[in-house]
Amino acid sequence: MRIKLARTSGFCYGVRRAVNLAFEAALKGGNLYTLGELIHNPQVLEILEMRGVKVAEGVEDIPDGASVIIRSHGVSPQIRRKLAKRNLDIIDATCPKVARVQMLAERAASAGRHLIVFGDRDHSEVKGIAAHAGKKVSIVKDLRGLRRLLAKIPADRGVTMVAQTTQNIETWSRLIETLREVRPDAEVYETICDATYRRQQEVRKLAREVKALVVVGGFASGNTRRLAEIAEEEGARAFHVEIEADLDKHELGKYKTVGVTAGASTPSWMIRRILHALERIRERRGSFVSFLASVWQFIVRSNLLVAYGAAGLLYAATRLQGIEPELTYQWIVAAYIFGTHLLNHFTDRFSTQIKYPARMEFYTRYRRLLLTLGVLGLTSSLIVAYILGPFTFSLIFAMSLLGLVYRVQLFEKRQVWPRRLMDIPGSKDLFLGIAWTVVIAILVVPASDSNFSPATGIAALFVFGIAFTRSLVYSIRDIQGDRMVGRETIPVLIGEKNTRRLGLAVLMIAAAGLIAAYIMGWCSPMALFFLINLVYGLILLILTRSEWLYSDVLFETIVEGNLILTQIIAYVVYLAKLT
């Protein structure tokens, strides 16, 4: 089975903004409510409830002194006035595009014009828009309803028409054409948002290329239902699902190519779950390609790939310092990275389940084997380090201990400071960058009985730049899941755009260090070749601007490829005798 994913899938801007505001408020604690369900996605709402966010059906259900979030669909002016009269902290998560339609409704009412709203009468967004228009407002859902309405509106009364922001663009176009034929003087505003337009156009195109199309999103989500309807209109069989259990595996297994799209209220981690479930259907066919894919999945998900990549980065850092690499050094680092990464995933099951469900399923399936390998990896790392000397052993022991206690509760709940190291804001990316720098760039100096030199500092700067930006790439990708589980990573704290800027700054400092080291004679020309890896890191940061790849295995392969590339560059330059 071939799987084709629509480019515009998952959270739209308005939903992402509302969800971000909700989880940011939840991090601060306090009595927090949403006025109605924040978005039409049961899984996200369940996690919000776990984070202490309660749903209030009306203003009267919210106690004084509480915080209330106005959902992305917006509310009526009457409800806003009720909220303003109460002692409440109001967090307005109304989508700016919805707010614009509300403003247009108010303008039409002020001008005495009759407002026509194309949308679902029972949808909260439509109710809010209509409430902003006063009494001269009508809601239509099709051409027949529009024609009947136009026959009733007096010819001397002005007409304005807007649309619910997530409505069907094709039906909207036909409504506009009919309105202009009957009332050429009517005002029409294009209020269906760009994301909705792109999403629907992509589904039309995708539905013509496949026989079956899986639409992921809440069953109560209007925009998701419309995507399924559009797919059916174009001749594809649509499978509207909320979670993996909703997939008709028997029926889907009959198709050679399956398309996947998602509604505006669907988080990226849920899309990954569906894609993983579809991949499992594909694996059942038992082809040789499927077997090779399964082997590679094991290598990636078991952390063997990142362990090998870390060993490659050590080789590069060693050559950069003019030290002859030894297999023992690479084994220490590979075993350390393998063991700590593996065991830490087992101690953070909830977070892994949200962000990487396929990996969690993999860990559950091979739990005993992976735990054994993780312990053996760390143990072998310590044994080899001990053989190399007390300083090397102390370094690896300290880093191993830090890695293992990172997620462990160290303090009681009543303490003011964080209970775990991982609860320190921004600690994940910073700690990882520092730990990798210590065991990769600095470890080889005492292990090889060499002296610390300016080249050691440059190697440390290079390793930190690679490791830190690598961690930022993963954190940006996982920002939705981290917000939901209450993890204050750097992207959660300062935003995705500022995180990319931070990553760029670190890469530029590392690049300046490599260039300066060559000019000063501290390092060989190899330093200049490592600029390729920094450019690779920059490209990865740029690519995080969109969910361009949902497969966790392929994504990790591309990211960890930069680590392996450092060893390839170092080895080729060494063979070329440019060191």
C-alpha cells in the first residue's frame, strides 16, 4: 500500500493559537475554564481536562475569580458583556479570521443592511456571527435556501453576504454567482479562510489520484466532515476516522494507494497515529521491501541509529582536535547515548505515547529486550571508560547518572523549585547539548592522554552546535505534544520563530569558531569542511516551518543523517591528507 498525505493537514492557525493559549494558561495553574468545548477534537479535550482545564456550558457555570478562554469560534456580543461584568480573567482565543467576519456583520447591521450568512445554523461560529448582526440576518446552507431568502428581502434593502470560515468553497462560489444575478448591488466578502481553501483544493486533487481517502478528525467537526464529502464528490471512497480504532483495516487493505488528510482541529500526533496504523496494514502484505522497512524501523526506534551517529560525531571531533580516533572512544559514546536515550523513553511513557505512539508501541512489544540492551549499553560504556582511566570513568559515570535522574522526581511536591530536572524550563535542549559536548568533544582528551588545547574548545563548540540544534529541531516538531503534557521546552517558552533564530545564532557562532580556528592555525582545513554540517543543521531548522514529514522513522533518519555525515566528511578529508 502506498500512502499519500495532503500537505495542508492538521491544526489551522486559529485552532493552533487557541490550543496554545489554553495549554500556556494551564501551565500557570489556577481555576481555568473554556466557554464551551475549545475545539472539535475529543482527544485534545481529554488532555486539556487532564491538565485541569474545565468546560463551562454557560457564563453562569464559571465561578468568580476564575480564568475563562473564549474559544476560536468566538462568542456573541451579549456573552462578552456578561463576561465583562464578572470578576473573571478573560483569555480571548477567537480566531482573527472569525473576528473579521464578526466585524463585517456589525458593519452591515450599522448600515441597516440585511446580512446573509452561508454556514451551519447550529455551529457556534455561525451563531456568534449572526448575533453580531442584530435582527436583520439570515442563515443559508444551499442554493435553494438562498433563492427563497432573496425573494423575501425588499429590493430597497441592502444585502451583505459572508460565509462561515470553514465552509465548502465550491458551494460558496455558486452562491455568489446566484446572488450577483439576483442582486447585483449586493456586498460579498470572501471570508472562507485561505487554509480552508487550500485544504479543500488539495483534497479534490488527492481524491482524483486515489481510490480511498482517510479523513482524520472529530466526528463533530464540520470542516472535517466537509473534507470527507468533497472526497466522495470527486469519486474516492472516504473513511472519516477520529482514532486508529476507527480504521476499517480490512477494507483499506484492498487499496494499493490510500490518501490521508486531516481537519483543522486535528493535532499532528493524531495524524502520526493514523499513518502508523496504515503502515501496519501495509506491512501485513509481507513483501521483501516491507521486511527491509521493518528492519530499518527497528534500527531507528531502538536508538541504534542515533548511537551510531553519535559515534560518528566523536570521530569527527577527535580528528578536528588532531587526536587519533580509537574504536574504544566511539564504543563508550555509542553505548552511553544508546542506553540513556532508551531508558529515558521508558521513564517518560505518557509523553512518548502522545508524541510518538508508534515508538511507544515498539517499546511495549520489545520491552524486555530493549531494557536489557539499554542496561547492557550503559554498563559496557562504564566498564570501557574505567579501563581507560579514572577521569574518563568519572566523566561517563556523572553523565550517565545525570541522564538517568533527569526524569526522576527529586523533591517533594510542596517545594518551590522544580521536582525533576526535566521540569526546569528549557532544560531538555540545553542539557542534551552540554551532555553530548562533554562525552563527545571533551572525553577523548583524557582518554587518549592528550592535553586540552584551543582545538578542544573549537571541537566542543562544533559538537554543541550540532547537538543543540538537533535537539531544537525535535522540540519544534514536538511542540504540540510538549504543550499538552506540560513540558516547557525552548520552543514552548519562546515560540517556534525565536527558537529558529536561537538555533541560527548557535550555528553562526560555531561557524565563526571553525573559520577562526583554521585562520589561527588551531585546526586543519578539516574545520572548513565541517561548515557543511552546520548548513545541514540550518536546513533542518528551516524545514520545521511546516509539517513536511509525518513519518517519525524517515524524519529521524534525515535528522540523524547529519551526525553520520560528520564522520564521512572527517574520513574523506583524512584520506585526502588535508589534516
